[in-house]
Amino acid sequence: MKTQNAIPARRQENSAQLVSLRRIRFVCPFCRRTYARSLSLVRLGPGVQKCSHCLRTFADGSIEWPAATQQQKREFLFPDRGRFYLMGELVLGGILLAAEAKQSRGSDFAFLLTWTACLAVLPLAMRLAFCWYQIRGSIIRHQRQQLVQAGYAPSAASEAWPK
């Protein structure tokens, strides 16, 4: 009986992994605590991270937006995992639309087309808005860093930048 109970639990775990997008976990090399999760392998940041658990500083491999290559920028905006999710959403929407087009009138089909388009575009719009916010912060950090390297005091560089 115990083996019968274990099998459905494993299936539920596998089906849960298929339904949701899996995120990449970034962990501290010292204490192995997760400090970030992302859909993309590319992270924006100054290149160093301080762990909130063990308080040690380490190189995390993040880059600033102006220093990123075109391929890194594309991966940050449209990660591979997100692209497959969006493509699957569009294919499923197309199948539903084709099935509904045979059975419904024009106004129902237009409503379903609009609804499917909104469901496909909404996650993408939310992702791009979040990316825009991160890119903006990255550009500001990069420009402040350039001012400090040019010889301005860190306090002067932060005061000179409009908020």
C-alpha cells in the first residue's frame, strides 16, 4: 500500500513542473543559500553580491546593461524558457481559435480572438516592464561608476544624477 501512495505523489510533482516555468536559482558559493531566481542566465548588476545570510562578498557574474553584448541583451529580454512558454501559449490559443471558429458566429470568434491575444500578450508585457525597470537601474549604476572612475567623488556622482 505504501508504494501505491508514493506513485501519485511523484506524478503530481512531475505534472507541477510541467505547468509552471522553472526558474534558475543563483546560490551563494559559501553557504549555498539562494540569493536570486531568474528565467534568464543573464543577470544585471555590478558583478559582486553580498550574501544576506553569511555576509560574504563574491563575484556573481552579473553585468551592466551598457556592457552586455547583443546576445546577452536578447537572452535577458527574451530568455529561452520564456520563449518556449510564449510559443506554446500561442499554439494552444491557435488550436482553440480554430476549434471555435467552426462552431461560433463572427462576434463570438472576435471576442475569443481578443481574449486569446490578451492572455498571450499580458505575461510578455509584464516581463518587459520588469526588464525595463532593471535596465534603467543598470544604466544608472553604470553611469555612476563611470563618473567615479573619471575622478568624481562617489557622493558627488550620486548627487549629480537626477532621481
